[in-house]
Amino acid sequence: MKRLVLLTTAMILSVAVKAQRVEHNGAVIAFSNTIYSYDTISKGSNGDCVFEFTNIGDEPLIITSAFSSCGCTVPSWPKEPILPNKKGEIKIKYNTEKIGSFSKVIVVKSNSTDNEKTILRINGVVMKE
């Protein structure tokens, strides 16, 4: 009887482990950093920054969209699939014409099995020239 219980338990655990492995197959996006601080920048200066990522999965990664919390922050992203173990970039253009502190959120949507939505953040202070 003990053998039957042990055998049944081992089979259930084996199936559970296999099911977990299947969940992690597919594209997986991994950002090197999800926060970018401009610190203090001058009004009218370059507001560009780049978030680098890698597809650490085993299928092509497709970024379906990237959008920000306001019109002063404009993201751009690769439209072609990112192959496994290859890198890509999300480029952000922040309008530095408004003086004062800022904190913005960019949402990146993809087919990543790990996380369909990734939150990127930028912040800083725009000073007079």
C-alpha cells in the first residue's frame, strides 16, 4: 500500500513539473533596466533614452504595442520579431519643453509568456536653460 501511495505521488509530481516547464516555453522578454532617470536636464535638451531587452525565450518575441501615460512621452519599438537570445530596444522621446519634475510610465505589450505587459518608468527634473 505504501508503495502504491509513493508511486502515485511521484507520478503526480512528475506531471506537475512537466506542466510548469511548458508554461515557460515561448518568448520571454528581459529588460536590463526598467527605470531611467534623466536626473536634472535643461529645458529644450535631448530627451531621448533607450531601454534594452533580450528575448531569453525559445520562440520569437513580438512587441505588439508600447504607449505612455501622456503625449509628452513617445515610445518606439521594433516591429519585426526578436529571435531567441537576440536583443532589441524600446526608444523613448521625452519632450523637455515643460519645466519641473516629471515621472512617466510606458507600457510595453508583447507575446512574452513571462509577462504580457512590462512597465517602464522615466523620471527627472527639467530646469530653465
